[in-house]
Amino acid sequence: MSAVPHCGHPLRPEVAVPRRTKSPNTRLAELLDESGLPAKGLARRVVALGRDGGARLGYDHNSVRRWLEGEQPLAPAPRLVAAVLSEALGRRVTPAEAGFGPDDADAALEFALTWTDSISTAATLYRSDTERRRALVGAVFSPGAYPATAARWLTLPGADVPVHRGRARVGRPEIEAIRQMSRAFRDLDNRVGGGRIRSTVVQYLDSNVAPLLRGTYTEEVGRDLFSAAAEMTRMVGWMAYDAEAHGIAQRYLVQALRMARTAGDAALSAEILAAMGHQAVYVGRAGVAVDLARAAQAAAARSGHPALLAECHLIEAHGHAGIGDGRATSASLRAGQKAFGAEPADTPEWLAYFDGAYLSAKIAHCFRALGSDAQTARYAEQSLQMNGDYVRGKAFNLLILASAHARTEPDRAVDIGERALDLVEGLESRRAVSYLRDLRHRLRPHAALPEVAGFGERAAALSSAG
């Protein structure tokens, strides 16, 4: 995850910079009262959430008292406070609603009511990321943002009509250039991990795509433009997720979904909702993943792509598995396998990765979450019959297979793990390093075995570097 800059001395609260004449923060007081959180409890959760994101903070109940009196803390505290309150209240709370100042990074969590508003929101996100503004670098995952986004996506009435007049004239050549760049970036992402190229893709969005969104285009061209922009924006979100920069990933995926909605692209909307569900499982929000997967299924069913519908069912299965509901997991897996076996249709380029091997990999993940080593190993073995271009995916699949053998066959787990290590060394993927750490943890009971000890030393060095 991108490191969050130090926000004050680790043993004492940071010095706040007043942004206006102090007056009591009644909004924060009302939210605290509604949530039932005491000042000390709020401070403790803010510090813990900041620590998860790499920030060393020293807030306590006195800090909260000063905020209630009207003091404005520096970033990332406003977002952390809002995230804690969102969790406590079960709905999304923004820093502004908590009585703090506006935040461009927070605005990117909004699924804009109008497609024209989404242009400026996305452009600000790209520019903030390019300039590595402190507010975005320290962005945290907001538990309430995805449910709110999915609800607005489902209920927003009418179709958008993306007709715009601006300085640059947009036509087919400009859109095709975006799609060609997406192909190149997608290939690199699969081969070397998103961490190596994300900044390059963001710069392209900022310098090339944002000006086109503000340009002149007809409705037909506008829909294609927003579809191409949504695809690349989703890609950056996935790269940030792969780097475990979950707050940044979330903001890109929200904006990508808004663009896909403007484009009227049901297939890409389903893919983005599925990506949100994928991330939700990873960060421990399995119930949210189930809801997102069901919303994705509604879009996938309209798209006419069986593989896409299968993917959405498998995301739901993974969510159920994360909750520990084996029966619901099995039902969703059956639905996914049935959809995948339907008559194939032409699929978008960005869906080419979803083949039989990927299907097996997702099933293996579900059984891993349920604690079934035998079934995990069975499907992980099948997943290795995959396209060799997907280097990161193969590393994941090998690590899943190794973890399934770690408890009873540590020597075999090490052999497989060594193969995975060879691949991980060439990647910049925090997720891959996290999978590697999990394998080391599973092998810990066998640490006395020479082969396990040797593997552990090599893996530890890579984990530390990652």
C-alpha cells in the first residue's frame, strides 16, 4: 500500500491548522450522539484505522474534544473520522457531513447525479493522483461507499445523453487510441503487476483522456468515449487494489462505474461491480461483496455475455464463502458453472481473461475461504492450465495450491511455493506478497524441516522488500 505520510508525532496529537474562526462542531456532536461512540472510542478507532493505512497518529479523547470545539485537524484525520462514523452508523458519512472541510479525494467516492458532474470529479481524481496530493495518498477504504454507489447506479432514472461542446473535437481516432493504450497497459499489468505501471496510466488519463471528456462530441461518440475512459479508469482502480492502496482503488472504481453508466455499457458496469465485490471480499466485507455481485448479475444478464454472468455468480460465491455459508456458496458456484457452460458469445477484450482456468481459480478461492484443502487443491491444479501471459495470475494460483498442501504435505507445498516465488520476484504486487505471507504462516508448524526453513528465509526477504 502507498505509504501515508506522517501526520504528527507518533506520541502526541498533530498541531492542527485552524481554517476558520472556531465555532462548535455541532455536526460531529450529533453524529457521535447518534452512533453512541464516546470520544475516547472515536479516537481509538481513528488511530487504529490510520495505523492500518500506515499513518502514525496520537489522537485521544482530548483531540476529539478540540474537534467538537471547532478545531479542524489535518489530513487524513477528517477522512478517518468519517470512515469510523460510517462504520458505526451503517451508512456513508463524508468529512463535510462531520463538520470538516471539503476534500477532493472524498468527492471521488461520490457517484455523481449527473454525467457532466462526473467529468470534473474524474479529472480532479486523475490530477490529484498524478501530483500525489497528500489527501489522496492517505485515502482510506470507506465501508459505506460501495453500497451507496450500487444503490444510486440501480435507481438513477433515465439514460444519460453524453453530448458536449468543448475545445477539443473528439472522433473515432481519439477513442481508438485510448483503447489501444488500454490493451498495452492491460498486458503489462498482467505480466509485471500494477505497481510498476499505475503512475504511467494515471498520467495518460490526466493528460490525454480528461481533455477529451471536456471536448466536443455527439451522443454516439460520447458513449464510446465514456466506455473507453471507464475501461481505463477501472484498470487503474484494479492496479491500486493490487498494490493494496484500497482507498485509491475504491475511488477509481466508483468513477469508472459512473462513466460506464453514462456510456450505457451494461457489460462494463457488471465488470466494475464485480471488481468492487472482489475488493470487498479481500478487505473483509464479504456481505457487501454479495450485494455488489447481485447488482453485477443484473447488468451481466442484460449484456448477453455468459462468461461475465458466470464471473458475477462466482464473486457472490466468494462473498458467501467469506461469511462461512457453505450452502449459499455451493448454490452460487453451481449458477456460475451453469452460466459459463452456456452458448458462448463474443466477449469484450477486457473479459478475455475469464476462461476455464480462471473459473477454476475462483472456485479454489471459495473453497480456501471455507477451509476445504482438498477441494482447494483440486481446483487450483485445474487453474494452472492457463494462458502463460497471465504471470501474476499464475503466481496467485500456485500460492493457493501450495497453501492447500501446507498442512499435510509441507514438502510439496514448498516445491510449489518455490515456483510461485520465481514469479513473484518479477512482480510489483502487494497482493501477491500477502498471499506469500499467508503460505509462510500455514507452513509455520513445520518450521523445523530444513526445506521449510529455507523457503521461509527466501520468502521473508521478498515479503520484507514488498
